[in-house]
Amino acid sequence: MTPELMIKACSFYTGHLVKTHFCTWRDIARTDENVVLAEKMNRAVTCYNFRLQKSVFHHWHSYMEDQKEKLKNMLLRIQQIIYCHKLTIILTKWRNTARHKSKKKEDELILKHELQLKKWKNRLILKRAAAEESNFPEQSSSEVSLVDETLKCDISLLPERAILQIFFYLSLKDVIICGQVSHAWMLMTQLNSLWNAIDFSTVKNVIPDKYIVSTLQRWRLNVLRLNFRGCLLRPKTFRSVSHCRNLQELNVSDCPTFTDESMRHISEGCPGVLYLNLSNTTITNRTMRLLPRHFHNLQNLSLAYCRRFTDKGLQYLNLGNGCHKLIYLDLSGCTQITDSAMEMLSAKCHYLHILDISGCVLLTDQILEDLQIGCKQLRILKMQYCTNISKKAAQRMSSKVQQQEYNSNDPPRWFGYDREGNRVTELDNITSSKGASELTVEKSTYSSEDQAA
């Protein structure tokens, strides 16, 4: 063997040995890395699953807490409803029992007083029969005994319903006088229902403004209807009406001291007025602007002989919400009204049933056409002394309404204006007493405005 071959053999053997051991080491090293990677992967998967479970559990826990809170609130709400329902049942039963006992007590008192009145009448008949048979001194003694017996009938023992029915027939002056009889009578005159309607027009010449203000201040929550017709009061007295928040009906007709400023205070304090009578007052366009702004539910409005507002003032009734619920409108004697204002009014007042334009001498046949188009529910129409409305147009309109009054004659002298709307001089008024008999009604089928309404 040569040295060269020996070297080759050793090299081959060494290389083969190194190759064999290196491959074995490499395989062993690769196996350890796979195991480590697998273990790391398992730990990562386990950690991820744990965190996922933790997140899901947290959401579930929050959801369950919310549900528990909702159930708790719902249970409290149900308990409150049950409690309120029980209270309602208890109060209803108590109210029915109280009403039954009160009605029973009133019936017993009424029956007692009826029997007492019947006995008193029988005794009175017997006393009168005995008095006719006896002499004069005996008759006087019987009258004294009858007076003593009448004192036993105390009106304060009657039920409240009967007392109210009695005092409703009395005027305000009589009620005040009754309140001064005794303490018991004073208490009877202080019933709340008795002061729902106050008529100051019956005592306008004797009652001072101070008493009117104090009365309105005391019964401001009970007053529903006020009548100041013809009262000559200070503007400050009219302002006290604004304290009556529940006022529904107000009559200030023929009040010369009633101004726009008074109407402003009343409109701001009494928005629930349904019936308003401003006839023959000095109101202007300022008041006409206030009406649609505050009185959205106004149904009856009387502006008769109010000649200081213009067509523009009448058009204010259609502004905003306006007075679109008007059922009754009285414009009689308003000689300044023209067709343009009535055209705007008829376009919005669709619920109008009764309209009085008597004495509006400037209105023409055009107004009737506008009423037919806009006021479909018009039932009663008054057109006395409307000289510019033709008879032919009035006849056509009569087929559209149920009741109509028409007269094209010249206005009488007492009306104060001629057929052209010009003011009549005082000299003509003095010699015009016969003008009141010139009234002729073409068609009138009802006796009063109240029956028509």
C-alpha cells in the first residue's frame, strides 16, 4: 500500500465518521426544538383560551348584573303599581261610602224639613181658622205664636244643595244683605259655588270699586262668569279681573272707562275666556291684536257699536292660532267695516254659526259670496239696515242659512249714522224720534239669540 492510498483511506474514513455523527447530532438537535416549539404552542393556546374565557365571562357577568338590576327595578315598579291600585280601590270605596252617607243624610234632612213644613202648614191653617172665629186680641196672640213657630225652621240646617238653590234666586245685593243677618247666614253666603257667577251690573250705582276689588281677590279661584255691564269703574278695578284665572265669561259692555290697557291685563291673566262681550266700548286695534294672541278658545265675541277699530283690527283675529273657534260674532253697528276685512275673517272662521252685521252700511253683496265659500256652518245671519246689500243677494243667501233677518231701509236716526256711514248731527237726532218705528224684518223665525244659540 502506498502512502497516497493510505492518506485517501484515512480521509475517507474520517469524513465518513464525521458525516455519520453530525447527521445523528443534527437529528437529535432538531427533535429537541420541535418538542420545545410544541410545548410553547400548547402553552400559548392554553393562555389564549383562558383569556377568551375570562373575557366572555366578564361580559356575561356584566349582562347578568344588568338583568338583575332591571328585574329589581321592575319588581319595585310592580309593587308601586299594586300599592297605587290598592290605594285607588280604597279611596274609591271610601268616596262611594262617603257620598252614600252624605246623600242619605241630605235625604233625611230634606224629609225632616218637609215633614216639619207640612206640620207647620197644618198648624197655620188651624191657627187661621181659629183666628177667624175668635176676636181681635185672640187673633194677635195667635200671630205671635205663629211667629214663634216659624223661628223653629232654621234654613242653615238645610243641605248645601238646597241652600245654593235658594240663594241662586237672589241678586248680589240681596246676598250681601243676607250675609249681615247672622253668623249662620254669613256662613251660608260664603259657599264657593254661590260665587261662580257675579253680576255687578245690578249694583253698579251703589257698590264701590274697593268692594269689587276685594270680592274678586277673595273669590278669584271660584269666579267663572263676570258681568260689568254699564258699570262706571276705574281702570285699576278692571285690572283686578286678571286675578280670576278660571274666568270663562266676561261682559264689559257699555263700560265707558274700559280701555285697551284694561283688556291687556285681563287677556294676560285669563286665557280661558270663552264668552267675551265688548259692546259699545272704546277698544281699538290694540285690543283686536290681543284677542287672537291669548284667547285661542274664544267662542262668543260681541263687538257691537265698537267703532274705533278698523278693518286691520278685524283682520288681526286671523293671526297665528287666531280666534278660529268663533261660533257667535256680533258686529252690529260697526259702520267702519268693509268687505276686505270680512273676506279675511270668513276665510278662517269655519265654525261660525251666528253672525250679526246689522248696521254695517259699507258691506256689499260680495260679503255674502265670501260667507258662502268660507263659513259653511253658518246658520243665522242678521243684516238689518245693510243698504248696500241687494235684496236679490239676500234671497240667494236665505237658501244657505236656516234663519235670516234682512232690511235694506235707511238706518233710523237713533242709529247715529246715515246710509253712507257718516255721523248724523245732534240736531237731526233731536227730531228723529219717529225713526225707531222704521224697522222691517224680511225673515225672522226665532225670538231671541239665546234660543238660536
